Amino acid sequence: MRILLRPRRPVLALLLFAPGIAELLTGSTPITRLFFDPIGFLLSFGFDVALYGTGALLIREFAVVFRKGWASILLLGAAYGIAEEGFAVHTFFQATGSPVNALGTYGHAFGVNWVWALGLSVFHATYSIALPILLTQLWFPLVKDVRWFDPSALGLVGAIYLATVVIFDVTSGHGPSPAAFALFLAVALLLVGLARWIPRNLLAVGPGRARVGPWGIALAGTLGFDAWILVLLLSTSRLPAIITAAIFVLIDLGALALVLRRLGADDLEGSKFWFATGMLGILFVWDVAVAEFSVPGIVLVSAVFAYVQYRLGTTLRARGVLAPLGADAPSAG
């Protein structure tokens, strides 16, 4: 297998996409801090890069080395979510305060926020890992199946990631009980084992063209975060938490089934662009409708990402990968 040693642009893109989407675009790391406390912001975002960025790089390299597909990336992304929220910042076990808020009590049992743990594991698998990898592949298609690191460089990336997890672990409160730690460690190791074992084509789409238009694909891309918004709304209701968790899982599985049934391999790269646009677009709506009240100026972050996505679309059209809107309408079926 050919090794492209540390390609600067794609590595930098993935290092920034992962924390940029998961932290800046959601408001978890407020962009306003850049103006009032620039040193603190740079330090905080630097740790975000060291955690999210290196995690995404390691998972991307795993998929390339072992010739795995999106199913493995999603499983490893969920394991990453457990490592971050369970072992690093401990939000799986936080009973009160931000960011868990109502989900610190809703679905909380035996010292674990189960609904929060489920939702954040899915969020990290999709938004922190899979989406940044997908965007990087679209921007740099010639190196998407090529190793970026030799063993020594990969070891350095892994060391940075592990050191960052340890730093967060020792500086965060409300840690897991020994039983909870053992449980989530076992689940994370199981996810890694499954990612290594399952076939590359497990979530591959069938032959032919997409049987849904660009906006339909984009709408499907919003469903994962739509499901999380529904969870947040239901967390203040009297609906049993286990039913809310089941609804969340069913919506996510429905979105996955829609993608596998309606997309086709012949125009898959264009479909990936529209799906990613939907995933980002719902975050733009969230920023305008909700996050702007708690993180003033976050709409500027949305504007930056919207421009980057616009430029990606222009680039893909120039390559002949993305047809103009209204052209080549998909057949019914």
C-alpha cells in the first residue's frame, strides 16, 4: 500500500474540520471568546484539535490501513464518543449543569446519563468523525485511499490523542465509578473489534443513480440532528426515557435505511456532498434559531462553514462530479 507521508493540506483540513464542526459550529466552544479572551480561546481550541483532530486522523488511517468502509468509521466514531465523553470530560456521569442540563436527570440511573450517552455517542460518530472525514475526502479525492502517516508519525498522533484524553480526565470532575468505567471500556473495545471485523461493503449503496433529488438527500442528512433536537425537547416531558431513546434510535436507523435504499453508486460523490450539506445545514438553522441567544456571533461561524461548503460545491461541479441543480432529475422508484 502506497504511503503519502503527512500530506499537509488534507491533514490540516481534517484537524480543523473535526473540532470546528463539533465545537465551534455547535457553540460548545464559543467563538465570542476569541474576541474577549483570545489566549484562552486559542488554548481551548488547541486542546479541541488535539482531541477531535487526532481522533479523526487515527480513525481515518485505521479505515485506510485495514481497507474498511463507513460502517467501521461509524463504529470507531462511537468508540471515540465514549472515550471523549466518558473517559475524558466525564459528561456521561455528570448529574447537573452544562452541557447535560435536563439530561443529567432524565434517563439517569446507576450514576450514568444513559440517554445523553447514547445521543452523544451517535453525535460524535456522525458529526465529529464521519462528517469531517467525508468532507476531507470530497476536497482531496486523490489521497482518500492513501495512508498519510508512516508508523512513527502515526504513533506520535496516537500519543498526542492519548495524552489529551488523560489531561482532560485528571482535570474533569464527576468521574465514573469502577463498574461504569469497566462497562464503557468493554463497549468501546467491542466497537473497535467490530470495526476491525465487519466487511468494507456493509453499508455500501447499490448500483445505479440516486432515486431521490439533491434536496431530498440533504433532508435525509438533517435527520440525525433532528432526532437529537427531539430528544432535547422530550427530556423535559413525562415520557419515559427509554421510549425517547427508542425514538431516537429508530429515526437514525430510518435515515440510514433511506440512504441505503435511495442512493446509488453511479453518482455517489455528488450524493455525499448533498448529504453533508444537509448535516451542516441543520446546524446552521440551530445556530440561527437557538444558539445565537447563548453564543452571540455564532452565526458568523455558520457563515464561514456555509461559504466553505459553497466553494466545495463549486469545486465538485468543476470536476464534473456535481450536476447543476435541476439537471438529470432522478428517476422514480
